[in-house]
Amino acid sequence: MSELVRDALFVGGTSLAHAGIDTAVLDAELLLAHVLGIPRGRLLPAQPITDGQRAEFERLVARRTAREPLQHVVGDAAFRHVVVPVGAGVFVPRPETELLVDAVLPTLRAAAEPVAVDLCSGSGALALALADEVPGARVVALERPGSALDWLTRNTAQTRVEVVGADVADADALAGLRAGVDAVVCNPPYVPAATEVGAEVRFDPPEAVFAGPEGLDLMSTVIARAAELLHSGGVLAVEHDETHAESVPALLRAHGAFVDVTDNLDLAGRPRYATATRT
């Protein structure tokens, strides 16, 4: 006998809540919608589900109760207006990173032939969002060789995003774009090594999360690369740890190539990203 959506959601949501997941109800709905192949908004309490669908739902709930990220369980992450495939070996994009797109959109939309670069691109979420929201832009995504580059290459295969497989420290990797870029975005590794992170973060590659004792090991390199790429008036938006509200702007000012350095808050009101304009 088939069960109903409301019954499955009750049991699944309860299991997730007992596992300490704050978004238990939402996660249960998203998991069941994934199993049924429908949007979450189309779930109806009295809608029947088959025994096979219930078994698959329970399997996915078990993975989520083990604190595997929801995005890994369903295989993708929503990011602004795009859906980005993710899984083992690549950082899961977070909602706060979407703000970097807002920070550079005015500059890109005002350019006659806009060019944007996404450094430390990972899954390609930022690059894909920029290509989607600025249809005429040339968008280049840089990621060093490894599993993240494999994800990036697959995720951008049918898009306009150009992929460059190189480390952000490689000054020659983007030599052809020097002083010709309108906007640079970057969500680099930035968490201080001793920071206690959430259970889901252990599924992200450590090298995509942590960056030395203060979380700043890569920041000067990112700033230097952005300074080389941007033309005068070009903008940089770089994400950082909430403890970096003073240190990252200080690094930008000390470099000497940027003005209008500003630190910005995320959706929860925490210091999250810095913006600056190339002199």
C-alpha cells in the first residue's frame, strides 16, 4: 500500500531534526521532491508515493542525518539563477557568495565588451552566474589542476565560460588578459586553520576551506593577481572570513593598486567580502 507525502515528510523530518539539522523540515521536503522529480512547491500532503520512492527517500535521509551536505545528496546546488552540480572533491557554493555577483554586476553591465575573471573558481558557481546574468560577457574561470578543476570543466562544458587550469599563483596563466579585465571575483580558501567548522564542512576539500593559521595565506596572491588583470576602474570582489574585516581591506590598501576599498556584510550581518577599484 502506497504511503502519502505527509507521512514520509513527518518521519524524514523527525529523523533529520534528531540529527541536529536546523533545516530539517526544508531538507526533508527538498529530498522528497528530488526523489519524486518535482519542484518542492508541488509537493501535496495527500499525494501518494510508491514503496520504491519511500525506500529511496529513506536512503537519502540517512545520508543527510550523517551530516552529508544536502547538495551532495541531491547532486547539485542552487546558486542565484543557475544550478551547479557538486559532490566529493569540490567546495559547495554558499548563499553568501552570491553577493559577490551583485558587487560587480554594475561594472560589467556598463562595459561595452565586458570581461570577468573568477579566481579559485572551484565548481564554477560564480563564473556560471556571471555568464548567465551578463549574456555578452567573456567569463574566464581559473582553478588549479585537481578534482575541483574536473568539476569545473564538466560544469562549464556547454557554456560560454572559458576554463584555465592553473594555480592562482601562476602569473603567466592569464597573461593575455592583463589590464584588460572589468571585474575579478574570488572566493578563495580563507578559514583559519584552528577554526572549528560545521559538520557538513568536513565534506569540502580542506584545501578549499583552510588557508594557514590566520586564513590569509592566499589573500595577498589573489590581490596581486587581480591588480594585474584589472584595467583602471575595474572592480574586485573577494570573499573572506568574518575575522578579516580589517585585515583584508588593509592588504588591499597596502598593495597600492586599489582605491574605494570597502568591507561588506553578508546576509547574516557578518563581515564577509571586500570590494575595491583598480586605480
